[in-house]
Amino acid sequence: MRHGSRGNTDDPRDGELAVPMAWLYAEYIADELLRTGDLMPPTSFEYRAGRDALALTIFLSNSEGELSGIRVISQLETWLTLTAYSQPWQDWVRERMELLTKEAAAVAAPAPDLALADRAWRWLQETELLAPDLDAVPGRAGQDEEDEPKVWTPAWRLGLPLGHLAIHLF
């Protein structure tokens, strides 16, 4: 930081870069949860879908604007609830993104965290991955994993249960 700076990296009037620390930290936590669970290779699209879905959940549920190691542990149950199969996660994300966008516009401040979250959300919605049909009836007799029905599905529909499972395994 430059001498005399107020230390606010989100205010370009300081002459400082706007650093998306909240998003980067949410992405780091999501990455650690997925790596700990060892569910997918970190280079796969499925892993990216899980990381982005978890990062969005973490970022958007962080209403106080501060994530610490202790706060992460206390938030695991919240993240499990938000990522549960029965929850309308995509609606919740849309609503939170709209709210944060309006808040950023109201204060006319740059929102580098929000820009990265928006990029992840768009990728999760627009990218389709060929995956096992999560809505198919399981357990057909004599069915191999290779014979399971596969469908093109938005990345968030695959990443969300992957992220949920990673939280459980943590």
C-alpha cells in the first residue's frame, strides 16, 4: 500500500488497485473443500463446476463481508443447507447477485468481487457438461456405469451436488 493510503482497496480514489479479496478467498475455500474430498481431478470441468458453485455459495452467503478460519467452520452448516438438493439454489444465487449489483450501483463503487462472481455464475449457467442423468431412476438390473443414461446439463447442476458432497466430507 502506498504511504498515506486509507487502506481501502475497493476505492479507486486511493490510487490503489481494487483487489477482489472476498471472491478470491471464497474460491480458495471452495478449492480446499474439493481437494480435501478428492472427488474429481482438479483439471476437470466437473471440478471447476463444483468449485465455482461452492465459491458462489460461500461468497453470496457472506453477508458480513469477512471470512476467517473460525467463520468458515461455523458456516459449513449454512453452506450444506444452501447446496442441498431440495433447495432452489439457482434462484437464491440470482436474487443475491441482483441485490449485490444494485448495492454496488447505488454507491457507485467498483465491485471486482461481484464481477468475478458474475463471470462464474454465467459460466455455470451457460456451460453444459455431459453427465449421468441425476434425475434417472437408479439401479436398473445389470447396468454398468458406462451404460448409465447421460444428458447435457448446465454446469451448476453437476457442480452443486459435488460441492455439497465435498462439504460433507470435510
